[in-house]
Amino acid sequence: MIRLATINDAPRIAEISIYGWRTAYKNLLPETYLYGKLSTIKRYEILQKQLASNDSYFVFEDDQTGLIKAFMVISDSRDQLSLEESSLPSHELIAIYVEPAFKGQGIGTQMIKYFEQLAYELQKSHTIIWVLKENFSSIKFYEKNGYKFDGKTKKLEPFGLEEVRLSKMK
């Protein structure tokens, strides 16, 4: 089941977030950042504040065990839109992380579909996702779900890595 996250979910979301970063970006970001700067305790403290007034964090909770296996963060697009894009109301998937032990079970796909359904209900015709250009496994996953590179790029600071924007029209 996918549901809106509550403050009680903060510890589990913090774990998934940190382990997700360390797995997904292992060969892309410096180890000193992934294992030195990232901390589940720090992430938990930030999440407590964010989840207190939450309408953008969602969790995938296993119906049988009650275990949270994934989370995502969604919002209206944060992009500065061009004139032609501004006529397309867009929704953004800011983050999606599945606990590495549960990858390959269709959880991410279920969450993408849920994100798209929410966008549809909010009358958004355009969904977008930013992903590191070198994160080939994530790009492949998003492409499998109908997303395509739309030509937009930006730098992920302070690392100087390039992000690409993938989008999908309703």
C-alpha cells in the first residue's frame, strides 16, 4: 500500500534514504561524502521537521508485514519553465528510493504509477524526474516506465555532476 508518510515514518525513511544514496551513487559521489557526511541521525532530524507539515512524502508499506520498503517525494515542478513549457502544468518526482534489499519486486513501478495518478488527479499533464546522467540503472528504469530525456540538463552542486531531465506527457 502507498500512503502519505507521517512523522512516525521518519526513522525508516532516513534509513532508506541514506542506504539508497550509498547504493545508487556509490561510484558517482565521493566516499567521504557518502560515508562521512551522510548520516541517518542527521537525516532523521531533518525529516522530523519536514514530515510535521507533510503533503509530499509517500511511503510504500507492505500490506502483510507493515514494513516500509520505499519512499518518494513529489511536488509541483521546481523548474524555471520556458514559455512553451509553462502551458504544461507539471508535477515532479523529486526522490524515489526503494530499500536495496527489496529492489526488483515492482515497488518502484507501483510508486511511479501512483505518482502519475496523483498528477492526473491534480490535472497535471506533464511529469518530470531529474536523474544523474551517469545513473544508468535509474535512467533505464524510468525509460521502461515511459520517461524520455527532454533535452534539459543542470549541474548537481557541489559535485559538478550533470543531471538530465526525463519527462512524460499524459
